[in-house]
Amino acid sequence: MAWRWMTFLSSVTLAVLVGWGCGDDFQGAGGESGGCEADASVPCNQDPWNFSAGQTCWVNMDQNGYLCLNQGMAGEGEPCQNLLGSPTCQAGLACVQLAGQTEGFCAPFCDPTDPCKACNNGRNCQRYDSMAGSIQVCGG
């Protein structure tokens, strides 16, 4: 009986520590939290969780960087297009549109070095490079 009680307490303690490590504003890969004005010196493609509610990190009109811009309509996994300066995906999502494809799909940002920002459902965190810079999103 004492062994079961100790196992239960260990499980609860581990769950609390994992939750605490992710912070109380963590929403998972692609979740909304923070605001762009928190640290404008870091480009949003390097910290895509640092944007205001209703915004996502998207390629700017000049294709030379990323900006926090108002979200588009497409949800995770839905079709999208990489329109410069005009997001087509919802907050916290990027449009993965490979060369030669007419449309892409919306995928959440991720960080393979941070378990709190990892991909779920067995997907891998993949890096995509463009003229604007690189992003990491959950792929297949």
C-alpha cells in the first residue's frame, strides 16, 4: 500500500514539474502567447511564440525578413498560400509551400531543443529556409 502511495506522489510531482517547466502561458507548438513588443530585437522567425493574440510570424513584403502580422483564415493542416506581407494561416502557424507547389498547408512553429515547443502526433520539427530567413515548423 505504501509503495502505491509513493508511486502516485511521484507521478503527480513529475506532472507538476513538467507543467511548471513549460510556464503558465504555454499553448504548445503554434499556440498564442506574448506580444511582438516584448523583444523587438529578436526577429519573430527566431521566436515565433512572441506575438500578440491574433497575429503570426510571416514573410514581409520585401522578402528580406519576417514580421508579426494579423492572422489569416486557414487553420492547422488547411491549404494556404505564401502571400508576401499577407498571412493566410491563423495565429502561430506558417504556410509550408514547397517549390513547384501551387498551395501549401498551415503548420505550427516548433523548436526541437525545447520540449515545451515540440511537435505532437509523431510529427517532426523541420527547418525551412527562404530568402527571408529560416523557420522551424511541424512537418510530416
